Amino acid sequence: MKPLLDIIQLEKDLTGTDALFLEPRDVFDKAIIGSEDNKIVYSEDTILDVLMESEKWTYEEALEYYEFNIECAYMGNGTPIYLNGSDICT
């Protein structure tokens, strides 16, 4: 079985610049809330919800996976931005 994140895939975003997306896209694209500085912006809360749903994990398991494998991963200039609920302005 492949790891859940097949780590990260390099793709071209709509502006034609290199942007990194979480993989698999069919799972994590629902957590995209926008883009900034040619980087994809993800909702941390939605990522956690997706991990709990797709992997049948508890909140604590999803949070541990997210913090260690997603949030702390630096992949160069195209590294996505992750915002939690308190970071998002309404």
C-alpha cells in the first residue's frame, strides 16, 4: 500500500507557476481555500477532517500525522501554506 501522501506532487497551477499539491489530490483538494504568492493555501481544519474520514483516525491520530508529515515538511519554494481557523480572516 502506498503512503497516504505519496508525499507531494509538483504541478503547474492556473498561473503557470510551479505549485505543490498534497496527494492524493482527490482526497486533499477539498481542503484548498486559495492561493497566495504562487503557493496553494490549505485549511488545516479540513485536512484534519479529511484524514479522520479517509483513514478512520481519531482527531489525535490525524493531528499527529498532520503535524509530523504535512505541516513540518519543507519542499522548496512551492511549499503549500496551511492556515488554521484562527488564521483565516472572514
